[in-house]
Amino acid sequence: MPVDYEKYTRPRLKKIFDLKQRLARYDAENQMDAYRPYDWQLRSHKAGLTHGQVLDMCANQVGKTEGVRFEMAYHATGRYPKWWEGRVFKKPVLIWACGVSNELVRDVLQDKLFGDPATHPDSFGTGSVPKKYLDVSKIVKKPQVPNAFSQVPVKHISGGFSTIILKSYESKKKAFMSKAVDIIVLDEEPPMDIMSSCLVRQVNKQNSLLKMTFTPENGMTEVVSQFMNDIQPGQFLTTATWDDAPHLTPEKKEQILKAIPLWERDMRSKGIPVFGDGLVFPISDDDIAIDAFKIPDHFRRIAGLDIGGWNHPTACTWVAYDEDADIVYITDTYRSDSKLLSSHASSIRQRDNNTLVAYPHDAEKTDRGGEKVAQQYRDEGVNMMHTHFTNPPAEGEMEGKGGNAVAPGLVEMFNRMVTGRLKVFRHLNDWFKEKAMYHTKDGNLVRKNEDIMSASRYAVMSIRHARAKVSFRNNVRVMRGAVDPLDFLMN
């Protein structure tokens, strides 16, 4: 008698199908268990242990919202994974989850945290907060915003309920006035008044945490500038580029990059703030960055020194000039807020004490002690040029007649960048950071946080004085390469 295989296989196939469905459903309703952070996300989570304000200022599509949505889930439920090294809340917490508009908060944060019951009725509980910690009947809806939540209670493993309140910046500052809040998440950059209001909400909370996640699309705003240029105790800045996101393949990166305007590429792919038309050097870092290499002896060298003051740092930039190829390489930088001239001099000598150092005309002024700043550097053993910086003179004019205007140097540097004749060693992060912030406003150069840029300009515009590496033969100083004869006599 023939066997009816369909009779036996159909129920088994159905059981397998049902099992897969249940497993898929379980995974969807327990995403928190599967989250494994990237290295940069791990740094951000860990920073919350010792810092009250953490900013993830990153490139697009690297997982900013992904990281913060799971962190909210951990804090709201009190369930932390074994690998967790960040801050821990042992009791129910009050969390604000905030974004630009009510619609964006609903479509991004709400969806990522709880699922999207508006589009898919069965999806509630398929976000980062597991379904077993949620009760749809206890949710408070947001009036006049379809399918938007205002408050969502979340069961905490210690007993009781945490509360996640969803807010938008468009509700203005008054919506951010209330009692103390344990955790505030700002997904996308907030206006400064809203950030200030959020900070006030946490003044009386000893264990409070403010987390911000955004790509700096608005350029060097007050919020960005504070974390990049004036970071305070208790603040932490996390950065991440496309290279820090393993899910972005080279093909995907190239595809996205081609669709992005040139002046936005560093901001989108690296999280570097841009200034649009106000950027002094609107050149991609990738076009000028080069891996460090040993400088050949025949390359001519010079350094530029920007003299610091009580309100801005001292900076020095070293360059090497390949005269045959007409390429200037920026090889090293120094920047310090120290007020001690002797400290700067010591650092410069330790980096390179053979290279001539060009310096601005204000170093010829006397300080309170009655001695010129440039001479004080000479007394400290720094190999300063015989006189202050001037731009190259016009053809037929004498040396020193070029003046000290800023614009010619910026034009020269920009033209060299465009034509591939100015390269910067890739590891000089401080140089690239200042380049990203170097901008004009209302037609004027913003003279803030541009110390390394100024030092670079002095060096690049002084390559006519650059000299090749110095060697000694029988105690006689030997110079290789073109040299300013007066420099040779004076040094």
C-alpha cells in the first residue's frame, strides 16, 4: 500500500513554519538582547558613567540613534547586558526623548523605541524596549498629532514604572520646563535655549544624564563650538565616521558620497561641521591628507609660529618643501594654552631646533618686562628668523616689502590645495580640526580657534627662506638647498 507522504509532511512543515514565526516574533519583541555596539558606541555608553553630558557628533548613517535607543531601553527597564560599563539606574527613571518636530519624533524615536502600531498594528513592542515591559492601555497619546505618543510607561525590574516622555523642539522652551529629569536624550541638535533648559532640569539630580546625537549640519553652532573648543568637566564628545560603521560597505559609501554636494561630504561622512560659503578652505580632507613619511634631507624646511596671548593659544607648524615638485608638506603641529613662553620654547626645541621659525610682527613688541617676545624665544634657544614675517615681495622689490596681509597667504594655500601642491600628514588631527572651523562671517575672517592655521600661513608664505637639513663636517656647518644668506649669517 503506497504511503501518503503529504499526510505526514504537511503537519511537520506547518510546525516548522510556526516555530520560525514564533522565533522571529520573539526576536522582534526582544531586540535589546541582540544589540552589540560598535567600538564608538561602546565609548559613548561608557562615557555616561563619569560624564553628565555626552555628545555623539557623528557622520550620517553610522548608528547614532541606534545606540541611544538601546541605552534608553536599558535605563527604562533596569536590565543591563553583561558587557555594560556605563551608568546604571537601579530605580525607575524619568526619560525625555526629544527631536526636531512631533512628526519626526513619532517616525524616528517612537518607532525605534516601541515599533510603529499606526502602520502595522501588530508591531507595538518591536522596538528597543521589549514588549513584555509595555502596556498599550497605559500609553498617553499626543493630541493633534496622529498616532503619536506623549508618555509611555515602562516596567522596571525593581518594581514600578519608568516613564518615557516624547518631546519636540518645535514646542519651544516652555515645553521643557518641569520637575527634575533623570535622563534627557536630544536626537538632532537642539537650539541653545532648549539645551540650557534641559540642563536646568538636571541641576538637582546627582545621577542625571544628558545625551545628544547629531550630525553637525548647522556648522559651528554654540553647542558644537562648546564641545569642540571649550569642553568642560563633565562633558564628553564622541565622534564617528563612516569608517567606524562596519555595516557601510565601500560600495555603499561610494554610492552615497556621489549623491552629496562636495562641500557637505566631510560633514556627512566624517561628522565635521561645515560653514558652506563661509568656509575658508572648502577642500575635502581626503584631497590633501597624506600618510606621514620620512622627510628627505634635500627637502627645505621652515616653521611658522603664532604668538599666543592671554585669550588664545600659542601654535607652531612645521613644513617641508619639495622644490623640484613644488609641493609643500605640513609635517607637524604644536598648540598649547600655557602662558609660559619657556614652556612653548622647550616644546619647539624638542620637536626640531634646526629649522628656522618664522614669526608675526607682534612678536617684535616688548612685553611688560621690556624685552621683545621674539628675542625671548631666541634667548630660550629657539631658532627664530632674523626679523618678523612678511609676505613675498613683488617682483623687483626688496625683501621685507611684501607686507603682512592675511589674504595673500590664504589664497596661496587654497590654490596649492586645489592643485595638489599642499599636503598635510594625515595624523595631524588638530590641523584638520582647525581647517574645519576656519571660516568667514559677514565677509570677515573669524579670528577664533585659528592659531594653527595662522602658523601654517606664516610657514607656507616663508618657504623662500626655508633651508635643507643641516649637517656638520669637521665642525663646519654645511647647508644644502637654497638659503636666505642673511638667515645663514644670523643663525
